[in-house]
Amino acid sequence: MKIRFLLWPAAFILFWQLLYLLEIFPPLVFPSIWEILRQTGADLASGELIKGTLYSLLVIFAAFIPSLIGGFLMAFLSVKFSFSERITETAAALAHPLPGIALLPILILWTGLGIHIIVLIVIHSVLWPFYINIRSGFKDVPRLWLDFGKNNSLNGREEFLYILLPAAFPSIFAGVKIGWARAWRAVISAEMIFGTIGSAGGLGWFIYNKRIFMDTPGMYGGVFFLMLIGLVVETFLFRKIEKRTAIRWGGTHVSS
């Protein structure tokens, strides 16, 4: 596992440096990987890159938690009540295909300038895929398992905790992973646009600002740092949670 984890970054670095040595692109557009690493180290040492990353993470978590709660409640109500299902399904069909960044001018018009705009865009980007995944997970629970719970005199709370929630957990977990990826895309896109208006900016504004001042190595460093965050979260958080919960619950929890 450790060898495979290091193999792809090493291959990527070698391929990048090979393209640089072949001089297919101008150095200003395609700098050396060592120049990128040097500038990234300087940005880390100055705190600029860390500050931008923490700012973006703060925005994501400020939006992520209410998105998960809202999506969970919407999915639960849609399963329990048919009228709620009609409302949430219609809302999801209308809102889910709409890119969050498309709401930026409307939110500015309605609410004025402020960091709350980026938070609302991230909420929109996370809420709908999370809701759709949870609703699918609840819907796909075999009716036989629910009947099994009723035959064993489980009340509504016990049925939810011991049957519905574990059986739907793989879909819930998939929704969290999709929502996390959508949150990063939304916050980076919004910061690249909104950062030119607001005084504060996160990792997206950091990357955009580097491009404006033609600091190409720093710009690439910001993009690579963003990719590194995704790789670390996927490898050391999501995969470990999936091994301990989603696979076990989805495959053997009820039948055992």
C-alpha cells in the first residue's frame, strides 16, 4: 500500500520533469517541478498557502454540516411521507443540475457582498447530491428486512437505528464523499470569482492571485496542494471509514 501510494506521485514528477526538459512549452507556462516545489515551500514557510487552505476548509465545514443535516432530514421525510417525497423530488430535479456558481450574481443581488455567499454556494453544491444518495439508500433497503424488524417488535426508532441506517450507510457514505468533492469544487470556483470582490480569500483566491501576478510555479503549487489534500483525505480518512463501516454494514450487518 505504501509503495503504491508513492508510485503515482513519483511517476507524475518524472513525467512532468521530462516534459520540462523537452522544452515543448515555454518555462513561464510550464516551469520545472523543482521550481514549483521551491516556490511551494516558500509559500508554506510564509504561511500564505496554509492560511488560504485553512480559510477554504473553514468555509467548507461551515457549509458541509448544515448540508448533511438538511439532506438527511429531507431524505428521511421523503421516505416516511409521500407528500414530502413529491416536494423534495421536484426540488432536487430543479436544483441539482444547476451549478452553484451560477447562483453567485443572484446571491449578490439578494444578500449583498460577504463570505456568506460562498457558504450558500457550497451548501447548494453539497445538499442535493447528498440528499439523492441518502434517499436512494433508504429506498433500496429490502422490504424483507423491514418486515423482519416488525416481526421482532422493533419500534420506529429501533427500526431506523438497527435496520434502515446500517443498510443505507453505503449510500450515505457515498453521498458524503461526493459532497466533499463537490464542496471543494464549489469553494475554489467561488473564491476565484468572489475573491476579486471580497477582501479575504482562500485557496482558490491564492491560485487565482498567483496567476494574475504570473507566479506560475506558485499557481501550480496551489493546484498540486489542493490535489494532495484530496489524496490524503481519500486515502487516510474515507478508505479507513469505508473498510470499518460501509463494507461490513452493507454486506453482513443484517444477515449476521
